[in-house]
Amino acid sequence: MTAESRPSADAGWATTRVVGQPLPRVDAHERVAGTAIFPSDLQLPGMLHAAVLRSPHAHARVLRVDVAKAERMPGVLAVLHDGSPGAQIAWHPGRDGKPLSRLFDPHCRHEGEEIAAVAAETPYQARDAVRAIAVDYEVLPAVVDAEEAIAPGAPAVHPGGNRVPGDRYERGDVAAGFAAADEVVEMRFSTAAELHAPLELHGCVARWEGEQLTIWESTQGVYAVQSEVAAALGLPLARVRVIGHYVGGGFGSKLATGKWSVIAALLSRRTGRPVRLFLTREESFLVTGNRPASVMRLKAGVKRDGTLTAFELEGLGAGGAYSPNGAGLLDWLVRDLYTCPNVRCTTTNAFIHAGTERAMRAPGHPQGAWALEQVIDELARRIGMDPVALRRRNVPAVSQGRGGMPYLTTGLDACLEEGAKAFGWEEAKAGAAAARRAGGVWARGVGMGAGLWIGGAGGDPATVFVNYFIDGSVNLNMGASDIGTGTKTVMAMIVSEELGVPLAKIQIEHADTGTTQFATPSGGSKTVPTEGPAVRAAALDCAAQLVALAAADLGLPAAALELRDGAVVAREDPARRLPLGEISGLRRQRVVVGKGTRERNPAGSVICPFAAQFCEVEVNRLTGEVRVLRFLGAHESGRVMNRMTFDNQVYGGITMGIGFALTERRTLDRGQTGKLCNFAWHDYKIPTALEVPAAIVSHPIDLPVPEANLIGAKGLGEPVTIPTAAAIANAVFDAVGVRITDTPVNLTRLAGRIAAAAPAERS
Amino acid sequence: MADDERPPSPDPAGGLSRRGFLTTAGLGAVGLAAVRAAAPPEAEPPPEPAADARLPVTLRVNGRTHRLRVEPRWSLLWVLRSELGLTAAKSGCERGECGACTVLFDGVPRYACMTLALEAEGVEITTLEGLAEEGGLGAVQRAFVAHDAFQCGYCTPGQIVAVEGLLRANPAPGPEEIRQGVAGNLCRCGAYPNIFRAAAHAAELRQGGPDRDR
């Protein structure tokens, strides 16, 4: 018996007992006790350790690889390189479907490309052997900057050149729109490449036994790894089992499969032993993706009454050596966030000799917000309107970027209004202005930004099983990963809500292609709205089967019965009830297996989450140092499923946005070697406990949307980081009257511009 | 490897750079071997052992004594995880930057990735596994659960051990002292505000305060 989740108003929860509560995680114990076995913790009998030799050059051709010495070194069991049998595996499909590279391609198009790999008894021996491999390179000219890459004469990453046209989007009459404007602003922005840098390194343990390959992978999606590894190695899906019970962060960089998994599998096949291959931190900064660097020119027009008349965006993004999507979604907010009849967006990707981009938390959106939300503030200033008021004046009811399809619900105005109120926007603005008038080295300012995320609706496919045992405990079986957002906890809460089973009696089996059901990777703010409805459908299926079994015992039609407080009860006569444990059919079959699948999203409307964030900063007028004093995130993601994990997402998104605005930049040796200069955390600075304000407030806009799906929720993980950096930039402008248009803020340049902007104040 | 060509970078904890760590590991072992051999003052210094020669070491971990033979270049983190099976301490960078490997050395937080196993002789090492109390989780662990002071959980063992070390030195830290206490432990998920709350609550629990929800 199968229940497809059926979105309808009456199927939605009118009230909830469990869902929405601030509940600790169901897997908290193992995470704080240290007993959670992450893939990088796994130790198998006979396990070998692998290490990879990588190109030290941004662009080079490998002329010769000599592994003879390495193969004879202590503890070494196997060395793989391009000449090894079976190692010439295609990698990085191009737009025409033909591969752009292969596993150990002698043409290295960025620093860190794989040249050879070693399996040895210890990681120390493996690294010794890697160092003993002799390679002759022909070093070739490299280009690592997007604007330089599309200039005439730049070294080509691929035949055909580095310029890849992206989307071209147009609606209305942009020239007429600018002509009708009272104020026009045009500014240039850039954002530096940002690295995902999850705490657990990328890698896996691979074990090949006979025809069966098992991979324990630190991944956001076991089924994605299964299909990609199976395709690379020519194996049936069923012969590749991928297990990823825990993952120490991913942020998009663990959505896809890396070469490491295939290399580990080949080494395991060669040696007949399990092989552990986890990258070093330095390697991970080279080859596990990034939020691509961007350059944007944005022009916008507004009338004095706050009507937006036109937007024109030109965007350039650097997809790295193998991705044509460096500018992907850069323009989405310009297209979609505010009501505007005349919009033109042109984006271009540049291939560069650097590591390939990978989707990173809301791809394109924080970059686009960096430009759009600063330009909107500038327009507000020009017409003398409050920035919140200008945004509220232009809240759309339809998705203009999708041809005017209506949003099923939009909480954008509520995020702006309630967020401003909860933050104390008016008082904070006045307070900061008063503090500035009082003088001093530190200038205070407030700023805000808004956003939406193109995704967050979730959707099919998803399949989930709920096994209801005779003692009233439940096993929930789903393939999805919990990447730290609290997926398992939310799913257990849904089962608890529907079946009345306490969380302590719910066990979850997940993220294993051998034993759990198909799921798409966890990412894009879609896991809760994808898996949640399927979980609820499975629980409802369970309940329907229990009622049907009880109907036979009670001698009543199933339609007259319902599940309530651990018993099947006659709706009209609650005295006629049967505790679940006494249902004879359940006692006979011992378990009821409920199955749920994810329905299609409703046609004809758009489902996405909305956001507004507010912050207060202070800027040192002499040094340019920026301190973030407090933040508030107002987020509408449909129903709040767990207030505690909801708030934690808000803290995390804002923290990541602070890093994007203030400190994070992948620095390549531009114009020289093209190599990565900041290859670990000491020089690539992510926020520490000292950069984050203790006062981050989450202000949820709890707006269940039962028409969207069976749980009425949208996703949250991406929108929480979209407006953050722009809000900080707007606050810096409020503080010192200088716009930081490039991420991350350059303190020296900011201090110089502060001095130039206000010489009178300093004398 | 590519990073071998780069100059060493300074380490925030005041230790060695990764490159320096690898190249001086053998010398460190010689030094320790010399200390051990100091009792009979022989004329000949001990020969430098090969990088993969194993030396005896005795480690005290979570109250138990382990006699092992280790390569002089092996980090304490590697020995804890691979030789002793104590995998709570995590490997995040192996260059003293993230704190996921934090353990206590006589009660003081220390990066196990930047410590040679041979250097760890003669001290009481405490890992996260050693913080459980009879019948369940320790105070800091309970506070981390109650305040949702983690997301993916990978930095969490190091964060908890860092807070434990902070509270042993300073039983009632203020907000700024808590921030400083975990400043050497990166959390990319950004659960810092909850980590701060958990640390403050853990201080109360250790003083006999009640468990509470938030």
C-alpha cells in the first residue's frame, strides 16, 4: 500500500504538538559523546592509506612520470598514474558531452590536478612515496583572473577560448525605463572567490570485494556518489554501495563526486584491501570547489515615489578550469526580488586556470545581493526614502523572473516589516547617527538587506519507509543525509506528530544506498520540503494500515475510526477504542510498513523562501576595521519545523556571510605563477568566535504553506546567508559614508577612502 | 607535493609550521631520545633513527596507561585515532589551525595534530571520550546538547574539550573569556552563539546548577 503525499488544506496540521517545538537533536548524544563515526573516522581491518601527487603548476603538461622509486618504498602497495591499466577514466564532461579531462590527465589546467596516487600501510609512508615520484613538467602560461581570461591574447584553458556566454535575459524596455527614472545609479562590484572549507575533509574509504564496491564517503548525497562512481567505473548501480551516515559539513562542496572516490576504488581493486583516501587541507583548497569570483556592473533607475523603473546587470564569473557556470544565478535577484517592469541581464563565464567552482550555499545569490542590495540602498538615499520603505514599496506578488507566475506565498514584506520592528530599525538608525555626531574613532552604522532563494520548494522524487513495530516503536528509513541542519530530528518529529510515538522510540536508518531508500542529495534548501512530506505520507500510510487492521477487531468500518493517543478510536464513540499493541493483525504480522513518496509540486505557482537581515556595525575611521555588533535575521521559510535548529541555521548563515563580506578571499598569484597563495585557514580566514557577534537574533516568520506540500514548509539553509554581506556593506556606508564594493573589505583601502571622504571631520 | 615549495607559515598557537613540523620531526625524536638516555652519560650521542623506525613510548590517556611503539614523526592525533581507536578528536587541517583535534594536556587544551606522540609522554592526556561521567554525558556535553551548540558535529569534540579546559582554569568565565576560550576552534557551520550559551551553562552545571532546556 502506497500513500503519495497529498497536499491539501485539510491534510495540513491545524495545530501541532511536536512540530515547531525547540527540540534537541535526536542524534545529539553521539555527536557530543564522540561516538558518531564520520567517514574519516572509519578504520577497517587491513585498511591502507592513499595520497595523491598533484600538479604544482597552474598550467603545465606532464612530460614524464617515474614511479619506480616510489613503488619500492617501505609500506607501498600500489602506485597509480595515467599509464596504469584502467586508469584512463574520462572526467569533467564538456557542454558537448565530450570529456574535458581524465583522471590523471597529463594536461594540468590548474594547480592541484591529479598526476599519480599511492596506497601504503600508513599515510606517512604514502606521502613519502608521493614525494619520491619524479615528474617532468612543461610549464605553460596561465590566466587566473576572469577579466584577464576573456581579454584578447589570454592563454586558453580549452580550445575555443575562455569566454562562455551565459544567460541573456530581458523584459520590458530598459532604455525607456531609465528615461523615466528620476534617479539613476550605476556601480561596479566584485566578489572574491570563497571556499566552502567544511571542517571534515573530502574523502572516503573504499573497499572492493569481488564484484562489490563499498564506499564510505563524506558526502551530502550517497545516491549521487553511487551513480557517478558507477558511471566512471562501468559498474551496475547495485554493485556500488555508498554509505555516509555523518558528514562534517559540505555547504555544496560535497554534492558531487570527486576523483578521490574513484582513485580509492581503483587502489582497493588493485591491492585487494580497503583504501582510505582523505585529502589534506591544502589539497581541499585546490580541488573541492569554490563560490566563483564575480564582477558585476549594475545600473538601476527609480522614481521619486520609490517606483523602480529599470535594472541592467552585466555579470562575469570565473568557473575555474572546467565549469561553464561561473556566473550561474548571479542575476537571479535582479530578475526576481523587486517589482520592476524593465530588466536586462547579461552574464558571462570565464574559464581560468584554477580549481573548478562547485555550488556553494545559494549559488550566485550572495554575489547578486552584494550588488543589488547596495544599489537599492543608494537609490533610497538619492530619493530620500528609508531603505526598508523603498523595499516594501516594491514587494512583488509574482515571480517576474519566471514570466509572472505567482508565488504561492510570500513573506518578504513580513520579513521587512517585522524584522525592522524586532531589530528596532528606526531607533538604531537614530542612535547610530547620534553616536556619530558625538565623534570618536569608531563610527557606528546600521544596515539591512533582503533576499529570496530561487530554490527551497523541494520536490520529487523521494521515497521513505516507516516501520511501526508491535511495541509502538518506529524505524524510519530514508536515504537522505543530515548535513548538520537537523534533518533527522525534523523527520523524527514528523513521525512523532503523526503517530504519537515519542522521539526516544524512533530510530532512523539513512544515507546508505544498500539499505535505505532513494534520495537526492541534501542541498539547495530542499531536504526538509522534499523528505518531510514523504515522511509524513509514510506515517499516514502506517496509520491507515493500523486503522484498517483495528477495524476488523472492532467490527467498525475503517472510515469511522482514527488513530489517537496510541489507540484506534471510533470518532463518534471514543469509548470504543483499541490500543495499538492489541490489534490482532499487528500482533500477527509484528510490523506495519508504511511507504510514502514525495508528490509533484503544484503547477502554476512558485514556492520559495524569503529573507531580510539587519545589522549594526562600527568602523574605525583610522584603520578601517569593521566590527559587527549585532545581527537580526527575519526569515520566512513556510512552517517552522524545529525552532531550535531553525535558529541555528540563521546563526550559521549570518556567520558565513560575515566571512564573505569581511575576510574570505581565495588569493591566486595573478600575473605570476597563478598558484594559490592562501592554502589553509591561517591565511584564508573564516570567522572565528571572535568575529561573530554574540547578539545574533533569529526572528522567524512562521507562515505554513499547506498548499505547497504535506508539511507546509520551505527550505532555509540558503536564504540565511544571502543578504548578510550586503547588509554589512550598507551599515558600513551608514557609518562612514564609503561604499565597499569589493569583497572582502580591504581595510587599508577603506581607511584611505574614509580619510578622503571626510577630511574635515578628522582635522 | 605542491605545498612543499611554499615557505612555512607561522602557526597561531605558537607552534611549528606544517613544513617545519615534518622536517624537524626527526630532530625532536633525537632530542627526546637524548633526554631518556641522559642517565648514563655516554660519549656517543644516539644515532638519528630512520623516519619509520619505531621507538617505545608510554602514554597516559583518559586515566589508562598505554605502552606503544611509534614512529618519531607520528603525531599524537594519529596515535590516538589509529593506534588507540580514540576517534573523537578529529583531523581537520593537521597544521594547528582549526582545533578539531583539541585534547587536554594536564588539563590544558592542546592541538594533538601539532604534538608528536613522543612529546606526550609524562602528561595526563584527556580526550572527549574521557569527559563522560558515570552513567552518561559530562556537564559540558549536556550543555552542548541543550543549547544545540553544533550542526554537523565535526568540530564539536574539539569545542567541548576546549570549553572543558577553559572551565578547569576558570570556573566562572565571562562572555569575553568564553569567546577567547574557543577562539582556537573553528566552526564552519557557525554555531558560535549556541557554543557561547552552552559554555556559560556548562559553568553553572559544573557548580551544581540544574540542567535546563535553553
